[in-house]
Amino acid sequence: MNIGIFDSGIGGLNFLKAIRKTLPKFDYIYFGDTKNVPYGNKTQNEIYNLTKAGIEFLFNKNCKIVILACNTSSSKALRKIQQEWLQKNYSDKKVLGVLIPIAEEAANRKDVRRIGVIGTKATIKSHAYERELLKINNSLEIIGAVSNDLVNMIENKAKNKDIKNRIKKEISVFNNKIDVLILGCTHYSWIKKDFKEALPNAYILDTEKIVAKKFKDYLNKHKEITKSLSKNNSQQIFFSKNIDMFRNKKITLMGLGLIGRGVATAQFLAKRGANITVTDLKNKEELKSSLNKLKEFKNINYVLGEHRKEDFKNADMIIQNPSVSPNSSYLKIARKNNIPIETDLTLFFKYVPKNTTVIGITGSKGKSTTTALIYKVLKSKLKEKVLLAGNLVLNKSPLNFLSKVKKNSVIILELSSWDLRNLGEYKISPNIAVVTNIIPDHLNKYKNIKEYEKDKKNIFEYQGKHDILFLNKNDKKLLKWQNQVKSKVEFFNGTNKDIACKIAKKFGVNNKDSLKIISRFNNLEHRQEFVKELRGVKFYNDSAATIPEATIKAIDDLKPKFGNLILILGGVDKNLEYKKLANKIIRNKDSVKAILLPGTASNKIIENFKKMKHIFTKVENLKQAVNEALKVSKKDDIIILSPGAASFNLFKNEFDRGNQFKKIIKNNA
């Protein structure tokens, strides 16, 4: 279970940071009610209801204990929540305030006679601090100063000069004669330096550190609560209204890449005023196409060809490329320094409005086409309400359209195993999940198929009982999953057509209309994509086939009734098994000709061919492969690039491989 921290806005983030630094191993969820800030000018009943709603939000996020960082909530709502509402509705959970630990620290300081408290109108008029301070030392003189304007100024990022002038006005009641100042609002911790400058003779309490220390003491005394808390060193941050959380923040973006998601993330953050350090192991020349898209931004610094430790020690946040291993030594540095680590998807889920429906699609093969098909069918009915993003294949980050997301939007996401691994760390699953199949893949990055499968399972792991999981009923591995699921489980027959119709029906699209739209659907680029016909020979680009099973499917789907299938395949092995693919080619040796590109996967395929050297030809590059295919082809033959392997020995990625194939064909025309 998690630790929850509630505040009326962004002020409590400094409390979250201090508590995480003191108690780093636990899992934290922060909720800031930015929609209703400030609380200080509201009635007691309004404060009570808003605070109660915020706590309930955190309880629904599996929080065992909630800290009210908000002083106004602590002074005006905490007692009633603890004595009445909590006992009646959540007797097994705890809610703590911040006033008592702060008051104890102030009153117990040596040689203290006069204590100043600055806070919102509600906090000061409640006299809560005064009561607690006088309980400890009844000889103290307590002076209160009301300031609601400072909260608004901090939330709206007012100029520092204006903030300093406002502080000077608000503290005039102290006559510069107080010994200790209590910052009775979490927002004020953001401008603590300005208070110190304005009151050089007063000791200003470090309220967030005090609360962190006292909370540690509390957990040490209540071992039964500590034992129930999960320990994954994670945090999630939610707001009731989207706010600009990134202005002037130091953010390290790890892995710009060439696909597009890194660029979209950098653009999103740069437009919001973050100070970004982009770091990538590729050099400037290799990243040229991505760097050109970021030229306009002056707030991006680049560290290319290397990663530096200091960029992971001194940042406010790390945004990692989804494919970066969680065991990266640089991410370990960030965790050690309690720096939050995000991806574009985890950020998206934190900022997406409530009442949106997220449909997530994953699988070892077929997920891109399935995702695109579901989008096309739903788009016909829901129009602009439907938004599409995905992993590498669709080349689109959801941050691209975050500003377009409204209540009741339907968001369709293609999710890779890397995406799901990162979403799992934040306990996030889509409302509707689809799994097309599970076939061994990426075993060069995963220890075994079980570890790969574990990440895939995150697509349903954190669903609620009203969410839905669709499983391919023809996949034996997936059938074993159904007993591990909390949500509703439904099945489809394994085809893109069937799952698209089933999901469309949930949104009011009948099968007849769905099938009509599906009949007009063309294959995606790099997915059995027809390129052109040249001298009676048809060319297909299936470069996104990076596992042997995808190439086997291409053979089954495209082997012509008349003529031969000339198959260009091979590349870099992902620690996969190629025996089935080799046997498929051997069984069809009279009609399937294999041309092998260089690479470790090709070597494996050749080993499985054994002594049957006559059924394959080895080449040095893709151009030579196309020329060789043209030499042995005749009318009615099909030439297809379906590698069944990764591409990084000769190409930037599988898309670059497919584009180069199409370019070679065009030049042969």
C-alpha cells in the first residue's frame, strides 16, 4: 500500500520531496487540488468537503495513510475527518496533519518568547497554531498574519519582485520582533528565501523537514502500518486541474532517439519552460534529423555521445526513453538521489483528464495493425473524440495531443513491453486492454520469456473491476492469464477484424458498419506493404517483421498460387529460435527462395538449413539482395523483405531498412 500526501495545490510538493528523502524506500502518491486552490478564503464546510474528496481520491489509489500537507485542511477539517468520517468509512486507514509537529518544534526551541505565524485567512482565524503552541508553553506570545494573495501569486508564478513586496506588506504586523516564524501554508516553502531576507533576525522553521522527521518517528512507533506499506521507491503526482509543473525545472531527457517520441517529449517540456538536458549515446550526426526539429528551442542543452553522472544527480526529474533498461547505472544514480523518473506515457497518464477512456493494445506481433484498425473504426463514430498514439511503429507520442484531450475522449495506445514495464512501476493500466498474442521476442534484453511476459501483464495488472481485458482465445499462453485478472475478461478469435468489431460495439458501432470500414483498410507501412509491380514481379515491404513468426506469417499470407516467393531475410538476432522458420523454408523449397542479409540471425538460419546450401543465397547488403532477387525472379513471382530479425547492423532501425528497400526498388524502375 502507498503513502498519500494531499495539498490544495503545488505547495505540498516540497513536503513530498522532503519525506521521500527521509524515507526513500516507500511508494508515494501526491494529489494537489489545483482546481480549487486557494482553500484559505473558503467556508469551513467547503474546506471539509474538498479535503474529504482529496483524501478519498488517495484512498482509492491504495493509500494506507494520508498526510494533510495543507495547513488550512489540517486546521479546519482534520479533526472532524479523524473523529467522524474516517471512523465510519475507513477505520483501517489513517490521516495525519502537520500543525502539531510544527508547533512542537517551534515551542520547544530555546529562548523563544514571540512566535509569528503567517498563513491563509482560514488557518489564522482558526487559531489552531495558537492553541497547540500555548498547550506546550503558555507564556508564549503568538502573532498571526493573514495572506491569501501569496498563494495565488505562487500558483500563478508571479514575478519575484512582486512576491517580495507582498511579503514585506504582510509581515509588517510582526514589527520585526519575532523570534521564530512558522510558514503556515505549504506554498510558502517555495519562497522561504524571500522570508529569510525580509526577517533576518527571526528563525524560520524548515517545516517540510520537521514533518518528514516526525513522520519517520511515527512509522517507527507504528510497525503494523510500516509492514503494510509497499517498498518500490516510487512516486505518482496527480492534480485536479492541469498546471504548468515544468517551468524552470531542470529535466534530463535520457535518449532522444530517431523515432519521434523523444522529440515530442522534448518539445512538450520546452514549450512549458523547462530547462532541458538531452543526453544520448548517439552523436550529433546520427541524431541530425531529430535535432533539426528542436532548433527553435533555446532552453535545451545537449550532451551527445555519452551520459554524464551529474545530469542524473542534479536534476528535478529524469525522462527516460522507454527502451532504457531499469538497471541502467545512470537511472540508479537518479534513484539514489530520490529524483523522479518518468516516460512520456507516465507523464501523459498523470495529466490526462478524468473520465477519458484509454484503450491499450499490446502483443508480440500484430499490435500495430490492430491499433490502427480499432482507431479507424471508432473514428467513424466518435470523430474528434478519438485520439491515437503508439510505440515505435506508429511514431507518435501521446504528449503530441495532450492539449486536445477532453472529458469523454477515447485514447488508443499501442504499448510495447518497455512501455508496459514503465507503466507497471507507476501501477497504471488502461481501461480497455487488448493482447494479440505472446511469442518470444526481445530475449536479447530480457533474461527469459517469463520476464518478457511479466512486463506484458502490466496491461491488466492495475485494472479495476469495471475495466475490460480482451484476450486472443487461440493463444494458449493467454488462456492461462484469465485466472490472474481482476477486471472483466472477454475473448476474440485472434483476428484484427474480430477485435476491432468487438471494441467498436462497446462504443455503439454495429458490426455491419465496422466491417464496411475494415474492408477499406490498407496495410500499414512496413507491414506486408505492397510497394509496386515491376516487370510482372510484385514487391512487398514487411520490414517491421522483426521476429521469425512474423516472417512465417508473411510466407503463409503472400506465397503466390503461381510463381515463387523470393524472401529477403536475416539481420541481428534477439536471442530467438529460428528452427521453425528454417523448416518452413525447407518444406517450401520448391517455391520459396531465401536471400540472407548479413547478421547473427542469418547465421542461425543457415545452421538450421544444415547441408541444404542450394536453398539460400548470402549477400553483403540490401541493394545486392534486391538485385539477386530480380535475377532469379520471373513473371508472377513475389519479392518480399520480411527479415524476421532486428536491423541495427546495417540500418538505423526497421523503418530505415524498409525505406531503403523501397528506394532501391524505385531506382530499379
